[in-house]
Amino acid sequence: MASQCTLADEEIGLSSSIRAPLLHNHGQLARQRGASFARTCFNVTNALSGIGVLSIPYALSEGGWISLILFFVVAVVCFYTGLLIQRCMDADPHIRSYSDIGEFAFGYKGRIIVGIFMYIELYLVAVSFLILEGDNLDNLFPNLEFQFLSQTIKGKQLFLLISALFVLPTTWLRNLDGLAYISAGGVVASVILMCSLLWIGVTETGFRMQGRVLNLSGLPTALGLFFVCFTSHAVFPTIHASMREKIKFSKVLVISFALCTFNYGTMAVLGYLMYGDDLKSQVTLNLPAGKISSKIAIYTTLINPFAKYALTITPIALSIEERLAFHLKRSYSIQVRTLLLLSTVLMALSIPFFGYLMAFIGSFFSIMVSVLFPCVFYIKIYRASSQRNQFEMVVIVGVMVTGVLISVVGTYSSLVQIIFSL
């Protein structure tokens, strides 16, 4: 998700026309230098390795063992739509961002629609970061409370507020290069988390074949969480544009999706074998308290949100500042970012359900951005050639219909669960 923020941040400074001379010159520079094949593989893998790794075991427990088949189907679908994005970019050398694709296909309205979905998704991801911090810190330091005037603040709410206070100064920074480097450790964090879970399973809980074969009522939630794991398509155009040998981007997608599918799948199976239907929305909440391996896993999990929160919220803040002409005044900028943080805190306190929120993000926003938009844009851009390739058209229409059905059912299910859990 951090890479998505970098994308959105970059787009704020773009001209409304994707054929601006600045972009042309930048494109020439990128072709001369550009990222290597290995670096691009790391960037895409890092983009795909998000906080979905925490909820993937819970997703499997919601859907049952057979839902693993759907997990791999989701991975293949998202990989295919990633290829469609690459083909859309190949249609014009000036396309360098997701919003550029939207504008190339549908004009300025296309850019606006893509931007709206991207910013709302970023905002909800920022909310989920705070929920994650509150849940895991409460697991590390249970029964901690604080007396403020006549009010007693304790548990998740206390740690959520503490996390917000620590995060606040980072949102005021204009230059987030340092935080970007920290957030790039997402791939390493995912590996450490998987190794910690494996170690706990071997030395503590053991692996017991348990759980349901299939749970139809939990499938919508499971599918929404599966999509969260593979939805970094908004950043693919930027990574593609920065690549030295763009023709090899499809190979990058193969390698990155294979690595992330293995990582997510292993986490899901390990977690479900260890805890079965007792899995919580974040697998770190199931880990035994006091164990070194548990602390390593949880601390690793906590590091990235602190850095990624600022990267996530900054594109939204910059957009607001540009609209209100506040970007030239430092004090106004601080006010905007502080109010944004407060709004996400209130949202996190109102909807403290990590699993349901992530399922909603995956079912609605992630499917729109990573499944439906690429298909629609591809059909619009290549409408002449797509008529000649009837088989591919059938595949794309099938993907779109399936995506719409999953989105409607998953969004309804997650919203009902959120409402009834309030």
C-alpha cells in the first residue's frame, strides 16, 4: 500500500493532459536510466506484500479449506488484469499513471473517477492501520488503562489514541523519502512474520488438521480479504514507467505474483492448521503472549503502519491543500493533516473491526480498481482489436461479471457485519 501512496502523491503534480512536455521529457529520462529488472521485481512484490498477510488466515477460516481454490483463482485474475494494465500503457508512451489510463480511455472524467476510488481506498487503509496498531498493542500490553478527568480509557481505544499521537508528527513532513525507505521493508516483514508463525507452530501450538471444509456463509468475507492481498494495481503503471526494459514487465508480474501467492498461501495454511476456526481477524492476535517469537512477529507487524500511515494520508492531504490553496502555507498544511488524522481516529474508534473493514475495502474498492477498471479501460482502448479476438473478449467479460457479483455480495455482507457489530 505504501507504493500506492507514492503513486497518488506523484499524480497530484501531473498536468491534466497526459501528453504534457514535462511527462515526455521525464519519459525520455526514465528510458535512459530506469529501474533494473531485479529492482522492479522487488518493487512489485513489495507493493503486493501488504497488511493482507495478517488477515489471510482469518479469510481461510471464514471460507473453509475449499476456499483455497478461490484464493488461487483470485491470484490468477489479478495477475491477468495486471497484464491488461500493461497493455493499456503500451497504447501510448505518455501514459505514466493509473489516472493517465483513465483519462486516455474516457477523458478527464475517467481521471476523476479513478482518483476518487483511489483516495477513498487510501483513506480506509489509513483507518485500518490505526485499528491494527490498537489491536496488536493491546495484545502486547493487556489490561492497561488511563484515567483522564472523569473518563477511563483502556484497551484498544487507548493504544489507538497513543498510536495516533506518535503518527501525527510524521504526517506533517513534506519530504517523506525516509519513511518510504522504511515502508519498503514490507517484503522482509512478511517473511519474518511467516517464519515466526512457523516457529510457533513447531514449538508451541503444533499443527492440527482442523477447520471446516466449506463455509458458504463466510465465502463473501473470504473473497473480499483474498482480493485485498493482490490489489496494488494502482501502482503498476508507475512501476512500469520507471522500468528500464518495459517489455519485461509481464515477467516481473509472473515472479512477483508467484512469490506473493506462495507467501500468502503459506500464511493461510499455517494459521488455519494452528488455530482453526478460533482465528481472529489478525493472526498476530492469536499468538501466545510473552513468547519471543510472538513479540518478534507483532513488533515487525507494528513497524510498517507507523511509516506507511503518513505515506498513505499525504496524497489526500496534498490534494486538499492544492484545492484550498493551502499548500504554500506551512501552518495551514499542518492543520489539514491534523484534521485528517483526527477523522481517521474517529472512524477507527467507530468501526474497530479490522477483518470486516478489510473485507469491505477488498470487496468494493479493490475489486473496482484492480479488476473492473483494467477490463473496462482495456476494452475501451482496444475496442477495434478486441472485436477480432472474441475469445479474449469472452474471458474479460467473464472476469467483469464475476467481479461485479463478488463485489455486490461481498460489499453487502461486510457492511451488514460492520453494522451488526457496532
